[in-house]
Amino acid sequence: MTSIRMGAVRMIAIKYLLSRASAGYALMVPILIMYYLLLAKFRKMQKPLHIAAVFLFSFYLFSVITGTGIGGTAPFSFPPIIKWIPFDDIFNAPMHFFLNIVVFAPFGFFLPLLYRRYCNIRAVAITGFLFSLCIELLQMFGWGATEIDDLAANTLGVCLGYFAYRLIKKGLHMGIEKQFQAVDFNDTFELILLAACTFLIMAFVRIQ
């Protein structure tokens, strides 16, 4: 009976997270549409596969932010809960550490797939670290615990995602790879736009 109840609770939690991520993403879709229409107007039209992949990447970002607990019904609060002890999760909560790696692996996969500027491990690792750092800093305001282990696991996951991309890339035709990558504009600008809009929507727009 206990296991059944726990399973029901998990299902309710998953449905809530998916519902909230989808609601936030619905606000992002018109922003992306206007953004790409604006690029087309200035003769910076992007390839269909790149646009489709960015829409998918955007939903992934909303899912990640929703899973971290940022926003939601919890009010702003201070002081924060900070866990400074490194590698504590590896021994006391190994599943939590492992799940963080898995969740952030797609981030490291999408970056080199979408943007030429991020086709090296150094750029991907730094970007993944900064994205994770933003999450940990926002969690200081009543949206969870800020943990040094999360920062390490997230960055490791991003790096593993990059190496997974490199392995898959060997089996792709060069022409197909280029269809996914942005052309003729600043790669970092688009990435910052995606991340900033995701954080703002999920942090300041109340979605029940």
C-alpha cells in the first residue's frame, strides 16, 4: 500500500512539473516566432532544422528550470540554504548526484549541435557551469538548496553530453550537421536570449 501511494505521489509530481514546464513554454513560443521572423526580415533567415531544434532545446530548458523548483508557488525568502561540503551527495545521495548528471547531459549535446562557437569542450564546460551557477544562485531565494555538489554534477553532465555529441557526430554526414547550426549571427546572443527568457518566465510569472 505504501509503495502504491508513493507511486501515486510521484505521478502527481511528474504531471505537475510537465504541466508547469508546458505552460511556461507556451509563453516562450510566440517570443521565438517573433525572434525568427525578425531575423528573416533582416535577411538572417535560419535553416528549418536549426529552428526546430531550438524550439526543442527551449522546451528542455523550461523542463530543467521547472525541475529545480525555481518559481512556482514558493514565495521569495532569505537567508538561503547553502551546502558547501563537496562530494557529500556522492556518498549520501548518489542517486541525486547521478540524476543531475543525466538531466544536464542534453545541454552539452545541444550546444555544439546548434552553434559552431560551442564545438569545443572548453566553451561548453564554461557555459554549462555558468548556466548551472545561475540556477544555484536563484535557488538561494527560497526555491531550494544551493549545493556545491549540484554545480559539479551539472557541469559534469554537460561535458558528458558534449562527448556524446562528438561520438554521434562521427556517424553524421557533414551536410546534415550544418543544417542544425546557426548561420550569419551571434551564437551567444541567441543562447543568452533563450536562457534569460526561460529564467524570467519561470521565476516571475506565476503558473499554477
